[in-house]
Amino acid sequence: MNTLFENAYVLNVMSDDHPGIVAAVGKAVTDLGGNMDDVSQTVLEGYFTLIMIVSFAKSIDHKKLAAEISGVNPGLQVLIRPFQATATVNPENYERFVVTAFGHDKPGIVLRFSQYLAGKDINIIDLFGGRKDDDFVLIGQVEIPKKLEVRHLQADLEEMGKDEGYTVRLQHENIFVATNQLRLTRQI
């Protein structure tokens, strides 16, 4: 991740959801001379959460930044910490895949899958899980070390899925994107 400026911070905002939060946070950062370098935002059941990397041309007191952001909306909870670039994963040693699982909702599904992945040293980059009626869908973008045999992982995940009553698929990120883009194109 490249920041525009040297002085970077990790910014996390949580609130009840309503329109304009991203704009208000963006304005506060920009008004202080900052840039939003990386952003991820989602809403779960009416709760808004935002995490971003912001950078500034000169050092800024992160308490002042938090106060400025909180000031745009009194309901915002703001957490800020200095950004420190970490090289936790070397891109040459892993490949990105998408794992999907769906079936009847029951406690422990996210735990079971995440423990399996952690036990194989597979990093979860992005995770979505949602329940509709009695069904649960889990979609995760993961980084799999190249030293692991993907077809063995697929077989393990499928077996675990059968034990839990879930259908599980593991696809390389490029295949997942290509097949889902084709489906979207056909539907339009």
C-alpha cells in the first residue's frame, strides 16, 4: 500500500448507519490536508463501519484528527492509530482465492471455517457472512501459501462442508472474478 504522504494513520469509524458518513469523514480528513489512501466500508444490520488509511503531508495530532471527525457527527465512534507498513505476507509466496460456503445457519460456522484456514496458515483478507431466514452464506477472500496443495485444501473444505451440511467452493480469485463478471454481463 502506498500512501501519498509520509504521515499515515489507520482510521476506524463506527456509527448507526445514515447517509453522508463517508462524505463527512472525507471532508474532515481533506480539510486537515489529508488524503484517503485506502478505504473499506460496510453496513451490517444498520451499523456502519469504515476503516481507512489516511496520510498527511506533515505530522498531525491524531487526537485532533479524531476530534475533527467526531465533530462532524456526534454519534461517530472514532479510533485512530499511526500506520506502520508491515510486510506480513510476501506476494510471491501466496495466491489469492475465494472460498464460498452456504447452507443451513447454525452456531459455529464462521469459527469452524476460520480455524481451519488459520491452521493452514491461510490469511483471510476479506470476509462476508450473512443470514437470510434459516440459511447462511459465507464468502472470504483468502491468501493461500503457494507451498500448499490447493486440491487438497478444496477436498478438506468440501468434506468439512458436508459434515456441516454446507456447499463449499474454493476458486482462484481470477476465475471467481471472470465467472461472476460473465454472469453479471448476461443479466444486464
